[in-house]
Amino acid sequence: MTNVDIDNSKVQPDKAFGYLRVSSSEQAAEHRDGFRRQKAAISKWAAARGVRIIRWFHETHTGASKPLDRPVFRDMVTALH
């Protein structure tokens, strides 16, 4: 596999998915701000760039696992196709 340099200043999507992940059900609890804080940061980033988040993916899964071993992350990748 070859690395390809991409000039990100020229590649600007207008739509994106938002992926939110916390490591434990305690972090995902309604009274905690794990998902809310992440969603706010992603929303702010998207708004500043004119990007519309068209679908949100929420996952409670340890970060020690590889991304493709995370069920919701896999769902997001599948939804890209």
C-alpha cells in the first residue's frame, strides 16, 4: 500500500458522519457528558467548515480494540459504501 499526499485545503466534503465513542457504560450514562461533549465538538468543527453531519454513530466500546473490531464503527464504514 502506498501513502498518498492529499492537500486537505482542496478536499472539502459537504456531508459527513459523526462517530462518538466512550469506553464504558458509565461514561455513556445520560447524566455524563461523554457523548454530548464529543457531539458538540464535532458539530462545531462541521459548522465552521460548512459540513453537514448526515448521520451520527454512538458506540460504547473500549478504545483498546482495533476500530474494525468495534461493531458500530464497522456499521459506519459499511454505510460509506
